[in-house]
Amino acid sequence: MKGQTNEIINLTILIIIISVIFLISYFITLKPQRATEEFLIKENKYALVSNVVNEFYYSKPLGADISYSQLLGYRIVLNKNPIYFGEIYFYVDVDQMITDFFNKYFDDNWYFEVSYKNQDIILGNKKQVGSQAIEILIPLPKNNNIVKGYLHVWSN
């Protein structure tokens, strides 16, 4: 009887040790996978934001000869919206054009802010916790200055 009890205790201890080793190895291999997964998600999001910012610098609204960033520069210097733009667009609502541009890529998950000479331009939704911010340099016409704007992007 003593031998059987001893074998049952040894078998139970062996099963517990194997279970603990299995759990430890499972969590050790799982942790790097989560970190890698989170890194890849952030990297993909950053790549998307970078592509959108490049398009913001180089793409032009239909019928315009200047890019969205240059339009925003005129909006900042003239300190009014809409601005008179010319023969094709008599008055351009720059705020709405930029809002539509960023909504196309980020839905309602973005916020843009720029400050220049006691003038704040804020577009999009309120900043969310955990947003990723990217600096956008906006060229100003006439005085050849550059203003820093910040685009905040997040995901639901």
C-alpha cells in the first residue's frame, strides 16, 4: 500500500512539473509574438500616414495648380476662409477641402492643428488618447516661411 501511494504522489508531482514547464514555455514564446504584432501594426500605420502626408504635399485638387499644403499656406497667410483663388474656383473653402482630403484616408480618426501668429487652425475631431502624431511643414507664400502643423491619427 505504501508503494502505491508513493507512486501516485510521484506521478502527480511529475504531471504538475510538466504542466508548469509547458505553461512557462507557452508564455515565453507568446510574449515576443505580441510585441512583434504590435510593432508591425504601428509600422503599417506609420507607413500609411507617411504616404498620406506625401500625397498632401504633392497632389492637387481638381482644377488647381497648387497642392493641398500650398492651399493651406494661403489660408494661413490670408487668415480667412474661404479664400479667393481665381477663375476656376472663385472662392475655395480650404478647411473643407483639407477635411475631405484627410477623411478620405482616416474617416473621422484624425485631428490637425497649426498655429501661426495668434491664429489657430484646428480641423478634424478632438485628439484621442494613443494617437500617433506626425509633423507637417506648411510652406507659406510671399514671405517664404514654413509653419509646423501636427496631424494626429488613431484607430478605433
